[in-house]
Amino acid sequence: MSSEKTSAIIIKTVDFSESSCITTLFTRDFGKISAIAKGCKRPKSAFESAIDLLAVCRIVFLHKTSDSLDILTEAKLVRKFRASEKSLLHLYAGYYVGELLNEFTETADKHLHLYDLAELVLNELNDGGDVQRLVLRFELMLLRLIGHLPELAQCVETGRPIPETGKVSFGLLAGGVLSTKARSGHKHVVQIQVETLRLYQAFADPGDKWRDYEIPRKVIGESRAILNRYITHLLGHPLKMHKHLGALSS
């Protein structure tokens, strides 16, 4: 059992006893871990009130090689998540980031770039950033980084590029765009506007193109509905926060 230090985002907490809790943390150097924080609820503890949902901390933990929980021995708060001071929607967006991290990552699977992305998005939500844009950016970049970004530019079967305008078929099971020739025989296919695909492409691009990209009002509802369905398909169940983020569709 070794002692490790790293930065971490607290993505879930569950009460364990009157004074302790079990935390799920997304760490920069070790991926997702679950650890027990003994005595964290006591007024004077080694955690200094750092055990708070979506807080960014510097932690020390005892890493166990077995399937048992790691032991969190120290946590120093770097930044609390105070998005509720901006709006309830900012708060829900932060919770959604935590839910996506918990659902899409495996224990001990390191994702350095995903950690940096999550910290950036949470910081901007804290500062009152545009919820719609930040949520869309996080969703699409997460899908890219974990290898589940759908094909947005050409047919997944024929390689035929999408047209300049109009609508095309999008296969939730196929994992992206389907040309008219490839559409037959596929289940769970929806029609999607080319403008929505262009929006997804811009926000899934690793650069900063998304910051200046103007979201067409006419595709806001469609872009949210299809992305929600695609994420639900990947996970096999809906996410809790989808229903709380309905305002993003308007």
C-alpha cells in the first residue's frame, strides 16, 4: 500500500458513518478512484472542509492494490464549486459534468486531458460562463477523448461526405452519419440537420473554434435532443441530470 499525491475533483460522496464518508474522485494522475475519508465530518480534521461535491483539491491517499477502498488521508481545498451563486442552471451543469465523469470512466483509467477539460469547464461555470456552450463542449470533447465521438462528417459505411445543406440520417447504433444508400436495415436512426452536425464538429474540435462559433437558434433543441439520446444509448440508461437541463433546449 503506497502513499500517493495528486489533484482531484470530487464527483460523488456517500455517507459512511456519522463522521466519515466514501468519496469518488476523478484524479489527474490516477483516473477515477474511490476512497474512504475517515473523520471528514469532524470540525477539526485533515480535510479542512474540502470534501464537497465538485471541489478541486490536492489530496494524499493510500493506494491499495486489492479491490478494497483506498484511504484518503489528506485533502487541501484548491477551489470550491460555487456555481449556485450564479444560477440553478449553472449548478445543474456542474452536477452533470460530475455525472458524466462518473458514468463514462473506469476505475484507475488515467485521463489526463479529460481531467484538465473538466477542471476548465467547472472553473468557467463557477465564473458564470455560458452554460449551453460549456455543457456542449464538455460532452463532445469527453466523447472524443474516450473514443465514442460519433462520425459527423461522412457516412460510417460508405465514407460519403455529408451534403452542404438539408437533413441526413444519423444512426444511434451505427455511431454516426448514414448516407441514403447505407440507411436501409439500420435501427434507431433519426434525421438530423447538417447545421447541427456542423455545430457538433466545431465543439468537438480540440482547438478553440468552439469559443467563437455562433450556435444557430433553430438547431438548439435538436442538438440537445439527439446528443441526449446518443449518450443514453452509449450508457444503456438515461442520466439523472438530463431532465434538469431542459432549459438548454430553449
